[in-house]
Amino acid sequence: MGTVIFIIAGIAVALVVGLLIGKSLGSKAKSNIEEDAKNRADELLESAKKKSESIIQDAKIKSGEEKVRMLAELEKESQQLKKETKELERRIRTQNENQTKKTELMAAKEIENSKREAEIERTERSLAERKRNLDKKIVEVGQTIEKKAGLSREDAKKELVESITDDAKRQAAIKIREIEEEAKEEAESRAKRIIGLAIQRYAGEHIQERAVSVIHLPTDELKGRIIGREGRNIRALEAATGIDLIVDDTPETVVISGFDPVRREVARLSLDRLIQDGRIHPSRIEEIVSKAREDVNKAVKDAGEQAILELGLARVHPEIVKMLGRLKFRYSYAQNVLRHSVECGFIAGMMAAELGLNQRKARRAGLLHDLGKAMTHEIEGSHAVIGAQFAKKYKEEPLVVNAIAAHHEDETPTSIIAHLVAAADALSGARPGARREMLESYVQRLENLEQICKSFKGVTESYAIQAGREVRVMVENETITDNDAIMLSKDIAARIENELTYPGQIQVTVIRESRAIATAK
């Protein structure tokens, strides 16, 4: 605005100068000069207007920009202030909440402390009252003792201290002697356990049933008579004995098949007698089978009693004697199981004698360790567990029951005798000539075992070890996880149970490992 005023003032000055100049000139020149001055003044006035308009426009633009800038800054400051205000409100609210909680907690603690102080005060008063009563009674007892014993308080204290000191010394000596004896017994027990474990390293699982008996006939003509008209004789014999009779094209041979060795023996004895008698018909078959069953039961009882007599045992339950005698007709790798049990009894007894243990218990546990084999065709499960349950049922002592159950590691051994029984079992079966198995069937069984393992996805190799009693399965580390390995071992074990016939138990071990190999050059 100051510039516009300055321009207008300039224009006024120019007009005044023009007028003065016009007055001083002549009339003709005056008119020209006035016209020129007027034109000049108009030009100056027009130029001044344009300049003033331009200045005003620039001023408006600058004023608008300044206004926008100031509004933007004001808005920014306003938002920052709002943000700070909200943060301050949040902090204040949080502080108020914390302060409220602290106040409530302090109030609760004050109430609790007040209760505790009141309880402590009551306890202190009670203890003080008891102390006063005890002090009073102590004084009264002391006075009574002094009167009755004729001793002063100091003499009585001295005598009491001496008595307590002597008693403490005596108790300490007894305790020291007990500790020494316990240490000696523990050392002996551990030494015996070490010896027992060392002997047990010979142990190995080996069981195989002989599930058939073969009858040799004088002539093949007897096969027709054994079968009978429309098969009535063979059906009567199978129904009476509970076994299967196989009459095939094998010359002069009939096969008796069944898992119960006693029934198989009854059938064998009955068929032998029928062949010798020559009268083969259903009624005669029932009579012969009944008589054979009585004879076999008597033989079973006699065999059990004879085994017990050989080992010098006593007080064996009649049911255990009977079950033990049934082992006379059971075989494992062509070794008679009853003779094997007697051998185990003798071996366990001799090792117990060397270790200073109870020979009678060792012989008893050794004799009864395979008791469950007489029942495995009737009850599912490991023969060791079945035998232990049967022995427990008829009141055999826990040491013997545990030795039976633990001789194939179905349970944890709890005594040295249990280890000795396991070792005796292995030694009896492993001695030269005790057991045998056809090489071809043995090799085929191992091959089948390995093939089953290799058929599972992720298995790279499988190895049958320990004469087929364990199979180790190597798996791909990338394909099989740790959890998969656990499930794989169970699946392989289930398939082996379903598809293979094998002695005893087979342990399946799945091995999953990672290897990193580098070569230093």
C-alpha cells in the first residue's frame, strides 16, 4: 500500500510540474505542452494503475500462501497436541488403575496382617501361660524328686546327664555295628548279583513245538479201516480225542496233529491199541480212548511226582504236579521239556550252592520255570507269564513266581535266584546235543523274517540276529521320523505274529540315525 501511495504522489507532483510548465510557456506552445503533459500524465497514471494492480495481486497471492502455511502448521500442532493429550490421559488412567489395585492390595494385606497379629498375640499369651504352668510343675517335680531321692537339684542333674551320656554311647555303638553289618550284607548281595548277571549272559530264547506225532502202520490196508465207512471211524476218533488225524498218500503212515501234547499222546496210544486189537469201530474207539486217557493221566501224575522226587522237593500242590507232568509230552527242538526242567533245577541248585544261596528255592524255581508251556495251547500269552500266574494261584512263594516270570525278561528279576534260573535255562538248552533244528527250515525262517521287514516303506536293510530271536531294521532318516519308527516296530511285530511260525519271541529293533562324514586331505 505504501508503494501505491508513493506512485500516486509522484503522479500528483508530475501534474503540478506540468501545470507550472504550461503557465510559463506561450499560448500556442502552452496548448501543445498541456496536451503532451496530459498524455504523459495519462500514461504515467495507467502505468501506475497496472503496477499497483500487479503489486496488489502479488500481495494477495503471498497473503493466501502464508495463510495456508500457517493453517497447516496450526493443524499439525493441533494433532500433536491431541496425541499428547490422549497419551497423557492413558498414562493417568493406567496410574489410577495401578494405584487402585495397590490400594486394594494394601488394604487386604493390612487386614491379613491384623488377623496374624491377633493370632500371634493369642498364641503368645497361650505360650506364656503354658510356660508359667510348666515352670511351676518343674519346680514342684524337682522338689518332689529331691524329697524322695534325698538328692539336691545339682546332684540330680549331674546323675541324669551321666545316665543320658552312657545311653547315647551305647546306642551309637549299636548303630555303628548295624551299619557295618548292613554294608557287609550289601557288598555280598552286589557281588552275588554281579556273578548272577555274568552267568546270565549265556542266556538265549529257544522254544519250538512238535505239534505232530507219526504212527507207522503194518500195511496200507489199515488206512481204510481207520477211515471207516464214509469216514465214521476217523470222525469218531477225532471227536473222542480232540485232535486231527491226517491220512494221506504217505506209505504206511498216519499223522496225528494237535497243539495239546496230552491229547496227542492219548490219540497216539489209542490208535496203537486199536491197530493191535484189530477191532476198529466207533464204540470200540470210545472205549479205547477212555482207557488211554486214564493211562496218560496216570503217566502225567507219575512223571510230575518223579521229577519232584529227583530234585528232593516237598509240599508241591497236586495241580502243579499234574501240570508239570504234562511237560513229559512236550518237546522243544527235540528236547523233552520235562527233562529240560529237571536239568534246570539241578543246574540252578548247583549255582546257588556256589553262591551261598538257598538251593531248595533255586531247584524249585528251575523245575517250575517252564510250567506255562503245558498251557500255551489253551491260554494266549508268554509261557513265562502264564506259568507265573498259575504258580501264584496255587500259593507258590513270590521268589519262585518272579523267577518263573522273569526267565525270559517278561518281568524284572527281583532276586539272584531269578537270574540263576534264566542262566540254567540257557545252559540246559545250549549244551551239546540238547536241541536240534533242520538247517533248511532255520535258514528259511530267517529269510522270511528279513523279507517281511523289508516290505515296509522306508526300510533300507534288515538283519536277523541271535538265531532269529531279534531283527534289526535300518530305516531312511528322511522318510521315517522318531514317532514313525515306534509305530513301524509295532507294525512289523504284528505282521510277524500273523504270518510266521517261530519259537518263543522275536524282538524288533528299528534303528534311525543321521551321519555326517568329512574327509581330511
